Amino acid sequence: MNAIQAGGAIETVVLATDPVRVLRFGATTHNAHRIHYDAVHAASDGLERPVVMAQLQGTLFHRAAARAAGQGGTVTALSWQNRAPAYVGETLTVSGRVIDVQDGVAHLELEEHTEDGRLCATGSAVVRLP
């Protein structure tokens, strides 16, 4: 049985992004938008440098929720909203806490930060516990 409790923290998920990882993710998901690999194009869109895809950030939120659900658990709902750019080369950490647990279902509040503490995305998840 999973030991998550209301108010408790969930295990963090960390990803060090790099140009190769982002390019490979883009190839896998058929996302060839130049803001993810071309610094000049990213700058023309007002960005400091290439950015991590929102979908890659979403996979980190899903991984955090799945870990919280535990072996045999299920992620039944997931949402996130990007709040600031996550730049290629930054390390992203998704952390969160359990809002409540009722009848084997837990509601999670999630956040993604860079290594310098900048908030890149917020989200929530619902998981069915084993």
C-alpha cells in the first residue's frame, strides 16, 4: 500500500536538459519548431535562448504523478501551465505535495523550477492508489 498522506511531499523529478535531449524529444514528437534549437530564431521571438518544449515539461509532471501513485497506481488526470520559459541547458525539478487522499484517490499540486528557483510551470494531478 502506498504511504502518501495529505500534506506530504512527493518525490521530486529532476531533468538536466541539453540540446541533444531536446532535439531528440522534438524528433520523436514531430516538433521541429526552431525556438527549441535555433538561438537566433528564439531571440527573434523574444527569448533569451532556445526553450524546452512544453510537452517535455509535461512528461516530467506525469513522471512525478506516476511515482506518487506508486507501483500498481494510475495517473487519472494531469494538467500543467507554463509560467516562464525553461531554457535548454537548465536543470528542471518537479516537486509537489499531496492535497488530499480520499477513497484511494490522491490530488496532487505540482511545480516545476529551474536550479536557480525560477518557477517555470504549475500543475495538478489526480492519481488512483494501488
